[in-house]
Amino acid sequence: MMKTAAHEQHLCQALSPDEHQQLTGLLRRLAEQQGLTPGVHPGYRSLRTDRPARNR
């Protein structure tokens, strides 16, 4: 499985460092405007904490 940093590097390889920084900043602003918590996938919002996690 590809790790997050390696995945991001692979995905953004066509961007210059300045473009990558700009993209990251824009995405962060969009996430803030949408009320997303940094580092938390939106799908985890609906998980209930009162039941045990399912085995994968």
C-alpha cells in the first residue's frame, strides 16, 4: 500500500514546488470553508463511537 506522502508526491509530480504549495493552500482554504477537520476523512464523521469497530 502506498503511504500518504508517497501518494501525494506521485500525484503532484507534474507541479513545481511553488505550484504544489499553492495547490495545498487552496485546498486547505476550501476544506476550512466546508468545515472539514484537518487530517480526518469526511467519511469518518458518521462513525459511531458507542459500538466496536468492525474487523477488516
